[in-house]
Amino acid sequence: MARPALAYIVGAYEHPTRDAGDKTMAELQADVALGALEDAGLNREDVDGFFCGPDAPGTGPLSIADYLNLNLRHVDTTNTSGSSYLLHVSHAAQAIQAGKCDIALVTLTGRPRAEGRGKGGLVRADNPQQPDYQWEQPFGMQILNMYGMTAMRHMHLYGTTSEQLAWIKVAASHHAQHNERAFTRKVHTVEEVVNSPIVCDPLHRLDCCVVTDGGGAVIVTRPEIAKSLKRPLVKVIGSGERPQHQQGGYFEITTSGAAWSGKIAFEHAGVTPADIKYASLYDSFTITVLLQLEDLGFCKKGEGGRFVMDGNLISGIGKLPFNTDGGGLCNNHPGNRGGMTKIIEAVRQIRGEAHPAVQVKNCDLALANGIGGQLGVRHASGTLILERE
């Protein structure tokens, strides 16, 4: 059954660097933009819509439009942290359908490794302007301890174990070994993960993502333009988004916004989780993946631990291949915002352009999901469903 396309992704590019000490953010923006345009067979002059997050330097779209000399008639600077770029693709599709633009450029760049060296380390800055700062900061709330608390809560409720979480890292590492650009290509075992140092109980060092520079970009356009480019056709057939917060204290920290964004996207696309051949899932930590698997409907709530065991996420072995580039756990988490790379690898899989060792056979339907912000407090989930035409 032919499903209608909201828009098409015609170009995708992941920056090859993982340490950009020799590049500025503007240079990275130019690199990824031109790389995606070249992949699509388009020119800079063709772009009339630009979608970016706060990682775009200077005055965001104004500075980059000037730097690249883009002739724009539509911009979008939605910021939901790491999930921003999935929302950007959705918003680009909506803008294209509304006639606001024809060819949209979506970019992500970051330099946390390079900038961390200059500041004496990678430190999360406090934000006293955040409304809940005065209540949360006295308790030392940071990303690590919030995700650790979420993992501990899941273990308490459902009996999830560290060994089960470790299988997520193991699967990612099996894929990363085939990616020559991955930050780390070492294949890990469950024992190595659970024996790595504890960083925030119950999470170990190897439960955490890598920190990398670089970025990526995608090009989104209308159907008639896409079909004129003689590139593999990747349709965006469903999308959903959900800002999720503490709801006045009436919330469960082991349920992410994916429970809502996924439902919207599946209904939009007219497909179910059982139809998905490949999943790109945000993997800031292993627990982030496990919650998305449950909340997106790939398994029931509380059964994520059993679902990921025994290589069930490994391409060619398991039922649901995930993050076949190695993901944020092993390959790339540019700018601490991993949503863009999730889109790019899903596009590769749909096109049949993933590494042959991890390419999913007959991959005609893929899902990409991003979680931006922090589990346990406030975050946003963005879901895309992509189909090969």
C-alpha cells in the first residue's frame, strides 16, 4: 500500500570529524550544509528554508544565512535540545506543505570536546534563569544523577538489571566495529560494561554516550523535486512531538515523551511498531534506549530489560536492529545533541547505504526517535517514521 509522503529527505551528511579543534562552529555548519546538498545533488542557491537549533553560532539562522549566502524565505529555530532536529524535519515538512519553502536545510554542529579543553574540562553550566533552578540546584541535580535515578526507579519497579542495560551497549559496539569513523570501535561484552567504573549508581561508564564534535545535516523537499533528483526516495510518512515535564509532580519518571510522540507518529503514518524494520533511538545512556523501546510500543512497559537481551538489537541477529552506526554510545553524539545522527543512519538504512555488515535486509520502513532535555524532569521527544519508495 502506497502511503502519502509529508515530504522527502533527499540529502544526508554526517561530519567525519569527532574532534574539531581545528574548526569553528561556522566552518562546521558550512561543511555539513554543503555535504548534505552535494549528497542531494542540489546547490546552495536552491535552499529557501533553514532549520537550526541554538548550536548555530552568532545570531543563529541570521548569521549562518549570511555566512553561506542563503536566499531564504522561511526559518525555524525550535529548540528542544537533542530532539530538536527530528522536530525540524517535521516542521520542514509542514512548512513545505504550507508553501512556505521548497527545499529545507536542517543542520546540527557542536564542539564540546574542543571547547571543554579550553575550559579545563567538560562541565555542565548552571542556568539560574531556569524557573526551577532555585528548587533543584540545592540538591545538585545534574544529567548523570537524573538518569541514574531513572534507571534505579526502573530497576525497582520492574526488576531490570545492570546486565540487561549492558546488552544495549554491547549491541551498539557490535555495530560500531564496522564504522571506520566511530569514536570507539571496541566490541564490548556484558561483563566489561558492568565491571566498568560506576559514574552514578546504577549507571557505569560504559552505559554513557561518547562526547564528540562535528555534526550533520539533512535536506527536506517536496515530492516533485525529490523525484527529479535521481536519488533514492526516502519519504517522511509520520511524525510526532511531545514536550514532557513534571506535570505539577504527577508524573512517572520511567515514562518518556516517546509514549506520546510515538503514538502520534504511528497513527499519522498508518503503521505499527511491528512494521518497523530498523530503529534509530536516542542513546545518551543505555536507560534512554530501554525507555524508548517500551514507550514506542516495541515491548510492554517493564519488559524492556528482557527485550534487549541476547543480542536482540544487533543487526542480522536480533528482531529489532538499532543504531547500526554505533549510535551515541560508540560512534557520535555531536555537541551532546544526538538527534541528527539518528535521522542520518535511518536514511542510510532506507537507502540501503549502511555498512554491508549491518545493513538491514529489505529495510523499507524505519523509525527515528530523539529525547532532548533530561529524563526525570523536563524533556521533549520527537519521532519520525521514514519509508522507502
